[in-house]
Amino acid sequence: MLSQAINLNDKFSKFSEQWSPKVIAEMNDYQFKVVKIQGDFVWHDHKDTDEVFIVISGEMSIIFRDGEVTLSEGEMFVIPKGKEHKTYAQEECQALIVEPKGVVNTGETSSELTAENDVWL
């Protein structure tokens, strides 16, 4: 068992890639992933699971076909399973994602932004 706290600022300092979630912890069958985002992502959904975004720094939008949610530092949002969405950030945003192990960042949508899964930092 780890006996040391996980420092989010330290984890974010270890990579620069955008749209490439890195696993920093697991709880039961869930993973905690840090990600840096900027610009537009692709439309996608996760048919079998909800997805949580927690903004650590910056600001991001989660865009739906029927609306939009804007998140600032310290705010979070749960995207319901099966809800098509894309994320966007004008400036770099650092976020923590919580989702089941094995979830691919672009769902079933194939894209150049599809990241390698289960990459630990």
C-alpha cells in the first residue's frame, strides 16, 4: 500500500501532451486520470458509464447537442452515460477525470485524439 499522498501539481508537471489522460490512482474498478486540454475535442459518448470532470486549474466547457456546461477551477460535472458530448478549453485547462478502468477517452469514436489507455504516471 502506498504511504504517500498523491500531489496533483507534481503529476501535472510530469507531462505536456494535450488530450492524453494519465492514470494516477485506482479505487475499486475506477481510475483517477489527470489530463491537460486545450482547443476542441471530438464528439463522442460512453454508452456504459458516467464520466466525471473536476477542474483543477483553468476553465473548460462540456458541449452537448442540446446545451453546454462551463466549469471553472474547483468545479465538477458528471456526464451521464450515453450522452454525446465534446470538451473544449480556450486556454490550457488541467482536469481530473474519474471513470471506470478501461474507458477510452473518445468512447467508440476513432480519432487522432484517441489516447493510449491505462497509461500510468
